[in-house]
Amino acid sequence: MDRIGVVDTMFARVDMGSIAERRLAGMEGFGARFKVVRRTVPGFKDLAVAARQLIERENCEVVIACGMPGGAELDQVCAHEAAQGIMLAQVLTGKHILEVFVHAQEEPDPARLTELCRHRVGSHALNAYWLLYAPEELRKRAGQGIRQGGPDAGPLPG
Ligand code: RDL
Ligand code: RDL
Ligand code: RDL
């Protein structure tokens, strides 16, 4: 059976990994064609190595890496570093690790931040599934200004 990895953090103020797990559990082939392997690490700087381990030790085909950069300026610098680690892990393993970051400063209202999280994590869970099983779904949407967590920007005219 294929494996899809989900890793999230204790730092995040929303249980992002469970949102991804629930979304994947609703997709065709769950439990038959693929299963989900879940890990949680302290914070987003710990995501890259956990994702690499999910790929190399747990044989995951794709990983969804969820994190929440805090609101401080320092957290933005750290987010950039954490993102570079995730990219390095992708290049080293040759597998997709979808970085799902929801920045605390994107939305000051807590209820709306939770909603943004649900939407972004759910959308990237679907993207991971498509990368693995339905790349034509991504191809159909090329150049369409698709976003995760907010409204789509849409295509430019012409
Ligand atoms: O490796 C242990 C920690 O350094 C690691 O868990 C960090 O990701 C924790 N962390 C910070 O140290 C920080 O300054 C986090 C943030 N900011 C942050 O904004 N979001 C995190 N972790 O998930
Ligand atoms: O791995 C999943 C996503 O992290 C990845 O697809 C990103 O490239 C998506 N993305 C951002 O997260 C972002 O903050 C993009 C942009 N900005 C951007 O400006 N252009 C993109 N993607 O193509
Ligand atoms: O235009 C508004 C947003 O799309 C823009 O601010 C993005 O940069 C927000 N964003 C992130 O900050 C991020 O870390 C996005 C993603 N990840 C993402 O994966 N997909 C997005 N936006 O559409």
C-alpha cells in the first residue's frame, strides 16, 4: 500500500495534521490504495528532517508538512529558514514535500485564522493526492491563479 506522510508541530495553535488526515481519509482509495503516516515535531524547523525520515524510513511517496510561523519578526526569519530546510529535503529525496505554512499574522481574528488553516491544509492535502494519483487535475488548473486558504486570484485577461 502507498503511504502519504503528514507531519505537523506542537507550536501551531491549530491541529493542522488532523485536518490533513481527515481530508485524506475522505479520498478515494484511502485504506485500500494508500494509508497515512502521521508525525508531530516541536516546531517548524523540525519539519524538514521529519519529512525526510517519512520518505526514506517510512517509504512515503509524498509528505504534507504543516507549520505555523508565529507573529514576531523573528518567526518570519525562522519561517524562511524552515522553508529552505523543507526544499533541501525535497531535493535530497526527490519527492514532493508540500509546505503548508499558515502565518499567525495573515489573519488577526482567531476564528478566521482557524478557518484559513482548515482551508489551506485541506487544499494542500488534495494537491498531494493529485500529485500522486491525478496529475491531470493539476494540469487542468495551470495558470488559473489558484490559491490555498483564500480566494483564488484567477487568470489574467487575454
Ligand atoms: O528545534 C527546536 C526548535 O528550534 C524548533 O522547534 C523551532 O521550530 C521552534 N520555533 C522557534 O524557535 C521560533 O522562534 C518555532 C517558531 N519560532 C515559529 O514561529 N513556529 C514554529 N516553531 O513552529
Ligand atoms: O508546497 C506547497 C506550497 O508551499 C507551495 O506550492 C508554494 O510555492 C505556494 N506559494 C506560497 O506558499 C506563497 O506564499 C506560492 C507563492 N507564495 C507565490 O508567490 N507563488 C507561487 N507559490 O507560485
Ligand atoms: O495573496 C494572498 C496570499 O496568497 C499570499 O499572502 C500568500 O503568500 C499566502 N500564503 C502563505 O503565506 C504561505 O505560507 C500562501 C501559502 N503559504 C500557500 O501555500 N498558498 C497560498 N498562499 O495560496
